[in-house]
Amino acid sequence: MTTTVAPVTNTVTDAGLKGEERTDISEQSSTDLLSAADIPWNLVIWNDPVNLMSYVSYVFQSYFGYSEAKSNKLMLEVHKKGRSIVAYGGKEQVEQHAVAMHGYGLWATVEKASSSGDGRGRKGGARG
Amino acid sequence: MAKAFKYGLKGITGYLEPAERELLRGLLDDVISMLEPELSGNEDPLTALIGLDMNVKEPSDRALLRLLPNVMKNDDAASLEFRQLTERSLREGKIGALRAAAMGLDRDELVLTREEAKLWSMALNDVRLVLAERLDIRDEADADHVHAMQDWSQAEDVESYLALVYNFTTWLQESLVQAMMASMDRKP
């Protein structure tokens, strides 16, 4: 990612992980309703040298409804580690997110949670 | 000179000189024509209607592939199947955003609603992705190298001209995203 005129100035904290998320996430993340076969898919965002850090954070905030702090944390993970799992859930749900990310111009792929070392657990997930 | 987008009482506003508008319009039109699906005469109208495209292939042009990436990293067959189901509507969505931005350039004043600003930011991003491929920006060092080109009097060849155009659209998108963030802060 790249930053030009104004770098992201917001301090990245864990505040967003402690309950700042908007309610539409938790309401729709009732993973118990999904069958086991549908669960383990990750949405991965990959780093690229073009997308602006601010834009990537904006996309996470506006599309997933993530807090600014959580969005910045994920964005920095993409930037520093080369990739980040930003959502997870059933295959179709994650594919829908992927095509939305492609609409925004982010480089997104889906993968089975087991195919990567940093797969996340079943709890939570992004907007349905 | 263009003015950075900002968020204020009127919403998200910006200013571009006529020559800058013309430049931007040309870039938007270029990306639109890249994304417009080729018309095949013997297409099944029903599959077209529901957005399927069984003839679709992975783009050979790197820039187009960046706009329409594979959905799986190591599974070409599954990526192609997904492409058949989704690529047409993805192209249409992108073209919609690019056209919205191009139409916005026809107005005297650049005053954007939040929805228009979102479409503008997506359109500018796609323009930048295409320019970056043409400039062969592969990593952060390449990006820094291009970013160092700031002086229009240095524009002596196509590449340096493209670099300046890329930096202009980068600056414009950054200011737009900052204005959009400011508008998000002030509304629930």
C-alpha cells in the first residue's frame, strides 16, 4: 500500500476490538445456524503497492462496518505482513465479500481456513 | 491548479481546472473501454440477463487482471468458475462507478454526496491500478520511485508523463478519502 499527502494519523489501538463494532456485525454472525461444512473460509486481503492505506481502511469501515481502530489494525497487518484475514464464514458469504472487495479494487482471495497457518476460529465473522 | 477535496457545510467539494477535468475524463474513458465486455453475437440472452458469462477467460492483460482478479490463489478452475458467475456484474459495477465520476466532471462545481464520493473513490482507484500496471509498479520501491516524479517540466517521455498523471490521481484520491473519512466522523 502507499501513502502520500497525509499518512493515516489515527492511533491504532485495540479499542475497536473491545466493543466499538457496529451492532450489525454481531447480530448477523450467528454461526450456529450454518452447517459445519460451510464454516471454514477466510477472506484474505493482499498487500499491493498501489492502494492507499487510507482507502483500504475506509473500505473496511464502510463495507464491513468495522470501527476505525479495527480497520486500521487490519490495514496495517495487510501492509506489514503482506496479507490479512479480514472476514470469515461460509464459502458463499466470503465469496460475496471477495467480489465486493474487487469492486473496490482491493486484491482479495478466498481460502479454506485450514489451508493457512493463521486461520481464525469459528466465532464471529463479518457482515452477512 | 486543482484543489484538494474537503468536507464542509456543502458536503464533499473539490475543484479541478478544465485541463485536469479533460485529463481525468480521458483516463476514466480508457478504463471503461478496457472493462466493456466484448459483444459476442451468439450469446444466450437469458444467461446474459442473469449475469452469467460462460465464455469468460482469465484476462491476459495484467492491468485487467488486477481489476478482475482470481478469487482463489491456487485454484484456476475454481477461479474461472467464479469468474463465469460474477465477472460480468463486477465489470458493470466498475463501469457504473467510472461513468458516475465522468458525469460528475461535466458539472461546474464538484460537490459530491457520500454515495457519489464513494463511486469517485472507486473510479480513481481503478484508474490508479491501471496506471500502476502500465508504470510497472511492482513493489513499494517502484512506488516510491514513481512518487518522486513531481515536476511537470520533467515530463519528457511517456513514462514520466504517466508517472505525473499517476501522482496527480493519487493525490486526488487521497484528499477525497480524507474528506470521506471526515464526513463519516460527523455523521452517525
